[in-house]
Amino acid sequence: MFCTTLASQESRRLPKELFGMHLTPHLEKQHDQLFAEMEKLGVTWVRMKARWFRLEPQEGKFSWEAFDAIVDSAQRHSLRLLV
């Protein structure tokens, strides 16, 4: 309802910098391809979950490589992450 109302009123368009999408965890491995498509669509924000069991696979041992790759890819495609 809210988006439909805004879209129908020429003077009250949603600012482009607020256009975003949600990245579901099962698609994280395809992030670079998806981010490229999002960039083409004009998306500026991507919301995603940080899956703790991947960041800390063993108690006290952290693995940031996969998450770093997602952050790097988002930056390459001019996207902001909300985690």
C-alpha cells in the first residue's frame, strides 16, 4: 500500500538512494552475479543476515573470508550492505 501510494504520486517519489533488496542466505555463493544485476537495476542497498555459524565455525575460531568476499563484491558494484 505504502509503495503503491508513493509511486502513484509524481511529487512523492521514493529517493533512488533508498532502493534496496534482501539477499537470502542460500544465494550468498552467487553474490557477485546478483550484485551485478542489482547494480544494473539501480539498487543501492542490500540487506543480508550474517550467519554466525559461518563466521565462527568453531568456538573462538573465526573465518571472515567468505563474508569479506561479499563485502568486497558489494563495494565493486557500488552497493551498501545492511547486516
